[in-house]
Amino acid sequence: MSVKTQIGAPRCLCWNVSTPLQAASQLAGPPFLQLASGGLGGSNLLPMRILAIDHGTKRMGIAVSDELKMIAHPLEFIPADPFAGFLARLKTLLQEKEVELILVGMPRNMDGSYGEAAIKVREFVNTIREAVTVPIRTWDERLTSAQANRLLIQTNVRRGDRKARVDKTAAAILLQSFLDGLPSS
């Protein structure tokens, strides 16, 4: 970066850049550069998001991170059936939200073992892997639905409205626990 001046002209900052991204990275400093260089292993130049799925037999809760990967936002729920409809909506979200990683909640028993629900989630993850190019990772989701219900009750969400919100809230809790474990930049 250099400072150019002309006689009688105010000082201005000028960069030798050819793209808006290069200018933004110089304005934003090192944290932006770290994210722009790949974040969680991607080679994309722009910061991207993480999408979390709370797998359910009737509904899939969806949450997405902000671009800095600091805050999880509940997004929506997608009906599990028909699966083709779920997959189509998932692909749309991956593109719209510029997702670099899919995080799927892995149900575990309180003793840490895996049960029948975990087998279904593994099958789900394998099916999704065949349909999308975004990397997929599983994350322990113990008690996320219970936490989501408790949170919705504490915030005075009516029983009828809780049903529509619990899945995406559980996905956000799952995602936030993952984000909290990421190294800070």
C-alpha cells in the first residue's frame, strides 16, 4: 500500500490491486486473509459457511453459520419425505448460502455408544455424499433437541409454534457447539 499525494490534493490511500477481493483483503487485514485462503480446508477465495442438519424421520432441521464461522443461525426445516424433495432443497441451500462443509448431527447414547438412530444417520450421510460435492462431517448431537425445546419454552414460544421451530433450533445448537470448538482466527 502506498500513499500518493499531489500538490494541493488531499492524501489518499492507493493499492496496486486488480480485483475487489484484493482490495477488500487489504482493507480487512489478516483475519480476512486467513478466511480467504481457505478457512476449513477449502480453496475458495471468499469466506464460506457451514450448514448443519439435525436428521429426523419426519423433518430435517437446518442451520447455517455466518461467513466468519462464529454464530449459528436457525434457518428452516425440510420435510424428510419425499427424499428427492429434501435433496433438491438441500442442493439449493448449498449453492445459495455458499456452503463449504455440511455438519450432520450424529445421535449417541448417553454412555457414548451408537444405537439404531446412528445407523440411520450413517446411511443418510452416505446417501448425501453420493449426491453432493461438499464435504460432510458428523458431530455429536446428544441432547440438542432437549436443549432446543427447553430454550423455546424459556422464550415463551407457544407449544404449537415450538413444533415448527424445534428442529432448526436443534440444528443451530449442534452447529454452535461445533463453531465454538473451531480455533479462533
